[in-house]
Amino acid sequence: MKSTLYPISAACAFLSVITTIGIHSFIKGPASFEESLLMYKTGYYLFAKWWVIFHCLFVVISIYGLTHYLNENKSGFGQLGFTFYTAFGMVEI
């Protein structure tokens, strides 16, 4: 499991960086209240929501690999960090 977990978690960490840049740079909110009422009808709104969901999943998967590495090296706070990152991911979703 270790041979595939670390490359997958590294790839997810890289993808989480890309999705973070996308969230903070490209995803914008509505300009007015009337636009916010009609956002659910646009494809951009759905794309933005799925972008955030994938970002949270990438973060949780990458931190799982880091937790696995820390547990192998007998570091005590790996599972605590994984718990908090998972809580972050679920709250964001």
C-alpha cells in the first residue's frame, strides 16, 4: 500500500495547490442580489461548487498520505492533524 499511497497523496497535494489558486483567483461571486438569485441556473455556479468539492477531497487525500508517513515514523500528532483537516474538508463541502 505504501508504494502507491505516497505518489497518489503527492499528486493530490499538487492538485490541491492548483485548485486553491483557482478558488482564490478565478471563482468570483455574483455582482448583485438579482444575479445571486439566478446563479443556480448557470453552469459556472455548478462548476465552482464542484471545484471546491474536489479541492476538499484532494486536501483530505493528501493529508492521509502525510498521516500515514508520520505514523510510520512514530510522530504523535499525525492523526490529530488528519482529524482537523478532515473536519475542514467536511465543513467546506
